Amino acid sequence: MGPGKLLAATAGLFGIVAFGIAADADAKTLRYITFKPQAANDAHSISLQWFVDEFKKRTGGEHEMEVFWGGSVAGQREVPDALETGVGDIGDIVVPYFQDQLLLNSVVTFFQPQPNSEVELGQKLVQWYDKYPQFDEEMKRYNMRIVGWRPLEDYGLICTKPVRSPEDLKGLRIRSYGHALPRVFEAFGATPVSMGTADAYEALERGILDCSPTGITLARGWRFEEVAKYYLRFPLGANWGHFIAMNRESYEALDERTRAILDGLGREYIIQYVNTLYNLTDEILEEWKETGVEVLPFPEEAVAEAVKSEGVQQARQEWIRRASETGVPAAELAEFFAYK
């Protein structure tokens, strides 16, 4: 299915809204802060530029965004504080790093691996955010509001040595995060190492890590392929991910029509991002054939079995227990992540 058809097929699911020129509004320049370098030329940076350009276009030039790329204002772990305090108006939040503060909105980090695609995952998070006010109340505690969702690609592992069977994972040091993912790697006899994405390149290069979870386009964006030549199709499913979040006061200061443009654009963004993701993935896989990056298979049944391990199940039950206390039907929501 091509990009146009994908957008047409899913537009109704996300409630995409397209407006013309915003009327009777004071012109504003929103400060967008991101850790992503513009030169990364990956799905994140490309689709973010689309988001910024479309916002200006759809408001008829009345409003625009100035992007502060590459962590120039705030690094990966600093963006939420910068948004909460108004240093930035809008920006990218790496959800798994803030799972204790954002329990509901970090649900996917408790349910990895999971079997759903990028679009399915994004669609479900949007639906839950709209249906259950507790998701927005959680963001409100930190003076933020979600305006866009970025479900990351189907993840695997990029490694500095070949992994040709589940047994080869034993003893390897693998970058990890979240509640469930470390337990998955432990089920294979590997050692999970808590580390941010930005530190993984040097850790792979120096032998501190043997592998790191990543998608194919992210491996290119962070240049992991320069220091790790084996991409393992370890079936983690679509990962989670990023929010495009706004300082709540900045959002509420916009006129109603501009807010509607922004909200509609944020939902449409999911499709734009995934289209870009798929196109880049195909290109990179072809290039890897020439640059010597070997793509290796991994048995899905082995991962499905690891999900049954006590540690992984404890992580899942922890989310259900804690989320239930907020009033959402947590056990029912968790069924979305079940392997059929």
C-alpha cells in the first residue's frame, strides 16, 4: 500500500482535521525543542520538518514554529522540564525515560515485546487519550498536553557480533530501558544495561555494549551501523515512542481554531511519520547489502516464550495494578498487547 493510500485508509481512524487560515489570532512563533539533529535525515527529523512546515501553511502564515535542533536547548531527558517550565512551547518527549511520572502514557514500556504495528499502536494510544481523561490528567500534572504521537518502528537489535541463535544472546550486554524489556533480555541469559540512546554509539564502539535495541532507520540516524555490523530481527514489535507535547499554557493561549489545526495535524502526523519510516527502511536495507551490514533472523516463538517468563509477567501486572488505581479499565486495555 503506497503512502497516499495509507493516509486515505487511516484518515478517518485518527480524526484528521485540515483547516485553512486561522482567523482573529495574534501571530505566534512557537519554540520547538528537540534532541534530534536536523542532519540525521531520518524519519524523525524529516517528518518533524513536515510538521513544522504544515503548521505554518495551515495557519496561513499567521503562526509558525522555530525548531531548536540537536539538544541545543534541552537534551533527551531534559525536554519535559523545559516544556513544563515554559523554556520551550512544544517538543519531543522520549516516553520510556519517564515511565514512573507518566505511568498511563508509558503503557507500552510495560508490555514489550508487543505484536502490533506502528499505525495500530499509534491509533490505540490516540483512542485511549481521547476516551479516558486520566491520560490527559497525567500530563496536566506536569503542565503539558499531548498534541502528537510518534510510534517508533518495529524494533530489533543491532550488535557488534553475530547472533545466529537464541543461545548466542547468553552473556551479552544489551542496552535496555523500561520495566519489561530488561526482563526479556534476562530470560535469554543476557545482561540488560540501562542507557540512553544518545550514549549507545560510544558504548557499542568501546565494547561496553554488545547490542542495542533500535529500528533500522534509527540505526542509520544514530550511525550505529558504523560500529555494529549485525542487525538482528529480534521481534520487539513497534516500539514506544515519542510524544509531541506542549506547555499547557502555550497551548491554551492559542485561539480555538489554531488549537484545532494543531490537534488535527498531530494525529495526521502519525501517518506521515510511518510513511516516511517505511520508505527509508527499504532504502537502508538495500544500502546495507553494499556496506556489509548483515541482517539476521531470530525465531519469533523464542520471544513469545520469553514473554511468559515471570519477570516479564510481573512488569505487565505491575502496570495493570497501578493503572487500575487511576480508574481506567487497565486489565481490559492490557488485552491489546496480548499475543494471540
